[in-house]
Amino acid sequence: IGEIGVRALVARSLFPNLRSLNVGYNQIGEVGLEVLSASSLFPKLTSLHLYNNQIRAAGMQALAATSSFSNLTCLNVRYNFIGAGGMQAFAASRGFPNLIFLNLGNNSIGDVGMEALAASCRFPSLRSLDVSINQIGSLGMRAMAASVHFSSLTTLNVSHNQIGNAGAQGLAASRLFPVLTVLEMSDNQIGDMGVQALAASPFFPNLTTLDVGYNQITDSGVQSLADSPRFPCIVSLKLVNNQIGDG
């Protein structure tokens, strides 16, 4: 499905009760998203999946400018090319006040995009945020850790970035995620210093899932987790592919 298919979809109001629309793995591109964003034919839509559609910044800017999707609770734009510019536009949007689930994975938003998101107060209902595979470093992670706008998050996925020890330490020092239950940080160049900071943090007592696989954690880091009294609710701990030995 490309732009022509999207135009056909919005040409007539045949789906007035549509709640969920999934056009993932197509080629709607920027123009297709602009056409979809300009339509007012889906007033009851609560779930929109746009993953892997060759959407770039201009398409995200069109989505950000629309008021047609104010009832959305779930938005998935994973595997596109929105970049920092698209993220900045979306972060400033007033059109998505009811979002609960937001997947921005693999969009090259970088630290600049992450900082824009962290500064945004437009998503007061957000519970789940996925910013994995986005070239985010310690600056972006520290910006999110310092944000006062995401205290309702229960799930945060920052896997496959480059937050490092500094980013992990910034998050560990944050009091601003009191109800977080799932924290995914795999493949982030995190070493013992980062995981030791997490193990010592008193601010994540409700964590049930912690994923720090594919990092640079050694026996010393694992020992800090094993000795920590800070995670009484953990039911899933992922340490796969680190530097853990038998000593």
C-alpha cells in the first residue's frame, strides 16, 4: 500500500466505527501520512500502527499538526526515519493528549530528539514508551531522567542505544519514575558502574522486569545486583551476553 492506497482508504467514510488501523510494513511514506493526517473520517480511532512505512520528518510533522487523532491511546511509528526534526515536531503537538502507548523505536531521533521529548508536557497519560534503537547517548538519557513529565510511565525501553554508565547513573539517581515496573536497557555500553548505580538506587521499588543484557557487566556488577535489597518485586532479570565468568 502506498499513497494511492491511503487516498482510497480516506476517500469515503465506510468505517465510522473503526477503533484500530494497522498499515505497518507498507510504503505510505510522507505523502501518505499527510493524506491520512488530513482526514477526519476516523473519529473513534484509538490505535494507529504506522511502523516501517518510510516516513520521514515531514510526515511526522503532518501527523503532529493534526487534531483528527485526539482519541488515540496507542501510536506505533517504529522503523521509520523521523529523525530529530520529526521528533521535535511531535513532542510539541497538542493533538495526542490521551496517548498511553508510544513506540518510537528505530527512528534515529538521537539526543536532540530525546531531549525534545523529555521537555514535552503533551503526553500526560503515557504509560509505555519505547525509544529503542535511536542513537541516544548519555545526554538524551539524562534529559529523560530529569524530566517531570513522565512520572506515570510503567514501561521504559531504551535498549540498543549508547547511554553508557553516565546514562544509567542519571536514571538511577532520578526520583521521577515512581511507578516504573519494566525497564529495558540492553545493548547500551553499560558497565559495572552503571549497574552498581541501579542496584543502589532506592527509586525503583516496583520493578518487576530489568533487562541489562548485551552490555559490559562483569562479576562485580552482578554481585551488586545480587546483594541489593532494592528490587523486591523483580520476577525477570536478563543478563544475557555480558562479561560474567565463574569467579
